[in-house]
Amino acid sequence: MRKLFKKGERVRNKLDGKVMEVLKYIKNNWIQVKSFDIESKEVRTATVKEDKLSKAA
């Protein structure tokens, strides 16, 4: 299993452009990430495929 991102690293979602933080790898190419929703002012966690993410600037 390749690991492109490390825990705590900031990544950008290629689909909607949201910046997220890597929490952990779940299984092959699936990553658990957290992001902050500005409208509802809460932290959300989600699982995203690794190829849908890129490194944030």
C-alpha cells in the first residue's frame, strides 16, 4: 500500500477544492480526513479515496 500523505498533513479535495487534514489511513487507498464547515461552524470527518486528493499549497 502506498502512502502519499502523512498524518496531520493538509490536503485539497480535487472535486470541490476544500482543504482537509489527514487523520489516518483506513484501508487500501482510503483516508479518513477532517474539515471545517464554515456555515455550520463544526468539524466534519469523512473518508475519501487517496486519488481524489492532492497536496495543499
